[in-house]
Amino acid sequence: MGHGKAQGEQKRGEYLDTFELNKFAGAILASLLLAMVLHLTSDAIFYYPKPAKPGYVIPVPSEMAAAETKKEETAPAVLPIEQRLATADEKKGEADVKPCQTCHNFEKGGVAKMGPPLYGVVGRAKGSAAGFEYSEAIKSKGKAWTYADLDLFLTNPKAYAEGTKMSFAGESDPWKRADIIAYLRSLSDNPEPLTPN
Ligand code: HEC
């Protein structure tokens, strides 16, 4: 009998063990299900349609850090044009305006070509050279050409003045732009001061 009882208890023990195990498995399954349901409902609650073209991508921190270092490596902060002008080389600028000469005259008293004559352009009212038909884009800018405005225009003419007639892609090198602007500044009987204008 005793033997039988022990066997019975053992059986019950085994049964309980399996039962315990099943309870565990059940609990795990239940929490997995719960997680899934939560995930699905949160997706449903926070659902927003993905734009065809993402307006922006939110970088994850590691990408952000990588982008930051990359930015530092490839594109150091650009100094303001007034500071770049302090060490700019107008002789280099004279060489750098070769591509501009197809369209621009740099001589004193020079006439318009495909573009307006540029002698004395620094400090001159925008779009004001006599005998040149400027676009509205330039004429509507108003004020005189400052170093900063020239720097912006020469970086990307179309970005500065949407609809400009100047079909020139732009000079992306900030130091070359400074040399060019230093050269433009020298094209005057009375060059503008180098301090911010
Ligand atoms: C393909 C011809 C072309 C090239 C190359 C070109 N330009 Fe121009 N540029 C023009 C035209 C056309 C205008 C008049 C823009 C307008 O009216 O929208 C102009 C306008 C300008 C103005 C404004 C002048 C004013 O009187 O308001 C400046 C400054 C200027 N260009 C500088 C340069 C420099 C510097 C370069 C070379 C780095 C250059 N451009 C290359 C055609 C050109």
C-alpha cells in the first residue's frame, strides 16, 4: 500500500511539476501576447501615414554623432566673409574669375556682355549697371551689394535670387569666394572699407 501511495504521490508530484511548467509557459505566452497586443494597439493609436518622400529623417543618436564628426571633418564652420576677406588674396581672385569673364566685363568703363559689367560692383546698387536688362529677381533685391550679399549670391546664385538670369552654378569654396570678392572690391577708384558694410 505504502508503496502504492508513494507512487501516487510521485505521480501527483510529476503532474504538479508539469502543471507548474504549463503555468510558466502560459504566463510567458500571455505576456508575449500582451506585448504584441500593446504593440499593435500603440501602432493603431499612434498610426500616421508615412509621407511618400520623408520631409526629414530623425537621426538616431549614434548616427547623429557620426554625422557630427563627419560634418567637422568635411565642412568646417565657414567664417563670416569679413573675416575671410582679412586674409583673402585678390590676385588669386583675379585668376578665379576666368569663368566669369565669358559673361562679365571687369574693366573700368566696360560694357555689358551676357551679364552686367562688374567694375565697381561692391557697394553698387543691385541690378543698376546702365544698359543691362536685369531680371526681376535681382532688381527686387534692393540695396547695394555688400560683401555678405555677394558671398551668398556667388555661393548659389539661384538660391539667393530665385529666377536670376545668371546661369552660373556657384562657387562652393568659401575661400575662393573671398578671393573673388577681394578682387571685385579692388575694381574701384575708391574701394569699400574692409569692415562690415
Ligand atoms: C553664364 C553667364 C554668367 C557667368 C558665368 C557669371 N555670371 Fe554673373 N551674371 C550673369 C547675368 C546674366 C547676371 C544678371 C543676373 C540677373 O539679372 O538676374 C549676372 C549678375 C552678376 C552680379 C550682380 C551684378 C549687378 O550689377 O547687380 C554679380 C556680382 C555677378 N554676376 C558676379 C559673377 C561672378 C563673380 C562670376 C564668376 C564667379 C559670375 N558672375 C559668373 C551672368 C553670368
